[in-house]
Amino acid sequence: MTSGNLSAEEEAVLEQIEEQNVDFLRLQFTDILGTVKNVSIPASQAEKAFTEGIYFDGSSIDGFVRIQESDMRLEPVPSTFAVLPWRKTDDSAAARLICNVFDTSTGEPFSGDPRGVLKRAIERADELGYDINAAPEPEFFLFEEDEDGRATTKTNDAGGYFDLAPKDLASDVRRDIIYGLESMGFDIEASHHEVAEGQHEINFTYDDALSTADNVATFRSVVRAIAAEHDLHATFMPKPIPRINGSGMHTHISLFEDGENAFHDGDDEFNLSETAKQFTAGVLEHAPAITAVANPTVNSYKRLVPGYEAPVYVAWSDRNRSALIRKPAARVPAASRIELRSPDPSCNPYLALAAMIHAGLDGIERGLECPAPVRENIYEFDEAKREEYGIDTLPTNLGEAVDALEEDETVQHALGEHVHEKFVEAKRAEFKDYLVDVSEWELDRYLETF
């Protein structure tokens, strides 16, 4: 018997739980650093989760709250219900529900919940009359495990960009990952081997910004779990192997107004509206601060170097991929969009999208003028030519990126006071720890030389 307090959507979830023999539910949320967390409950507690929420200790989660203010409440979102494909058997299954996090002391949404941060960005866009669509392209590496089940950096194939089997030995793994994603509601557009050995990309269709961020968090979990079933380790580390291409998460974004693509103008040379150009100008202006959020690890900056197809120059183009922002070709007006090429898959998708949205909306609200596109290969420019074109570079390390964030009120506002403070605190500590460490490269180069 179910309660009359449940919505029709919540009732439908309870029915699915019974029909699919779900015995456990994972209530999923994401911490400030982008790590997916779960509180597991028996499926028999699903109705209570919907009507009362599930309480947990927020002080044990990085960047959430202090020990004296620790009680948090998870409220599951029924539309995010999905059975976990790697936990399904003939007799039972486990399912996932993504949750919003609430502060029990106030009863209000918790200001440190990354999903809430993105929801606030979406609300700001809504106030201006816009809906936001986004589509990421997360790349990842598949590595073999050693005899103890620990990850190595040994790839299980020698494939390259768009290679087919037998070079691409991971095609079966990608197929199983795709089946798993589709069973969880993903609409997969394409999958292929990427440039580097062991590197892969699976693209899913665009969606509203919140669903997209939820999908990225889910995607990473599914890829890791199904790779592990093949005795492989999937990593979204941006640059696990030196001197080859790293993994990015190019992010496509567009605004819609009254059901029409606000980024499209058929009379414009680039098919971009003034709104799109102002949005682009905003993202370009705030790009250094966005980098701290979209490229949040020390390792991220091993990818953001010239020569490995990663964008480091703050410019846009309709033709080449050396610029930070690309305007992809669009077959129909609804597909007009811009592509930010700097983010990597280690980022917190909620925070990264929120930063992009606020930056772009700032460009619209201030009526920023978009610079001319750079149609030449910026990688071939020398410093003098870059100065002539007015092209800046992204921060070269995490410390510089956090400095840029500390100087950018727009991106700070995007994160909110709590998340900004905790994020900067964590990243300053990470960079300091990196600076005092001694790497194998240094030992190999200097230990016997000096």
C-alpha cells in the first residue's frame, strides 16, 4: 500500500521497483570535487525516501559542512530512476536515484550541493527567457589491470583514431558500455576509438543542462563498472600517459528562446545570432576562471599544452580546432551551437556547466562584443603574432587557474559563496602538495647527474 502523499511519478517508480525485482537503491549525489557518492537503502525504504528524505552525515563529505552542522537530507528525484545494468540478475537488481541535498537546519536546499549550483544557473537563464541545452563528449582510457587487480597504464589495444578491430580490441567493451547506457535511458549518437592507444569516446545526444550534468556523472560510473567486468580499468584522468593526447570533454552549448534556437541567425556569415556572439564573448572573457572549474586537477594542465590538439588559446573559430571555442557546422537551425573545447572529464559537470552558463549570460547582459574568429592555425603563431591578434592563453597550471578564479566575481557568483570557498581551499591544498612533491621524472633526470 502506498501513501497518498506520493506524486504520480513517485508512484510509477515504486511500481518499477516491484516489477524489476529491485532490492536495493543507491541514492546518488556529487561532492564539490565531482566524486559521485551513494547512500544505499533497501528498496522497501523507497516510499520513505520520497516522503521524508534520507538523512546522512554531511561532515564526512569533502567540502560539505563542519562536524557541528553535519546533518543533511537527500531527496531523490523520481525522473532519475534507473536500474544499474551491472547489478541486474534474473532474481534481483539494484537501481539508482539522483538526489538533491537539503540542509536540515534550515529546510532549504544546501548551498554546497553542486546540483543545486547548476539549478541556480538554470534559474538565472530562465529569468532571461532562455532554456539551456548542452552535450558533452567525454573521452577516457582503458587500461589493463595487474595480477592484484590494480590499474596499470598498459593499454589493451594499439588502435588509433576511428580504427576498427583487430587494432581496436576494446570495441566489445564499448559495445557493452553502450548497451548499459542505453538501458539507463541514454540516447547514444556514436562511439569510436580516439587518437591515442587505449583512448575512447562515446557521444550521447544533447539534453537540458541539468539532465546533461546528471548524465555525465552517470556515464563515468557506468563506464568504470562495465570496464571492470572486462578486467579493465577505465580512467577519466586527463593525461595518464605522457607525450600523447590527453582526454578532453568538449562541451556543446546553446540557448533556446520560446522553442527556437536563440543562437541561430541564417543571415549571419557564421549562422550565429548576436545573442550567440555575446554569449561566446562572455565565455572568452571568463575563460581563465572557468579553467579552474573545468580543468580542476594538477594533471589537467599536462593536457592543456600546445602540440596535443588541446586548446590553450583564448579565441574562437568556425573552421579550426586550435581555438578554445569552435562553432561546429549545423545542418539545421536547431543545431546551431558553440563548442567549448577546454573542459576535461575530471571536472565536476554541475560546476563546470554552471560556470559556463553564468559566463555566457554575463556576456549577453553586458552586451559584450565578440572578437573576430581566428581561421588560421593558432598553434603555428609565434608570440608576436598572438599579441597582434590579441590572443591570450589559458592558465598553465592549477595555481594560476585558481588565481584567475579568485579575481573573477562572475564565476565566483556562479559557484556561490560556500562552494567557491571550499573549492579554492581544496585546490590550493592540492597544488601546494604537488609543488612539494618530487616526481619520478626529476629523480630520473637529476639524481645521478648532480
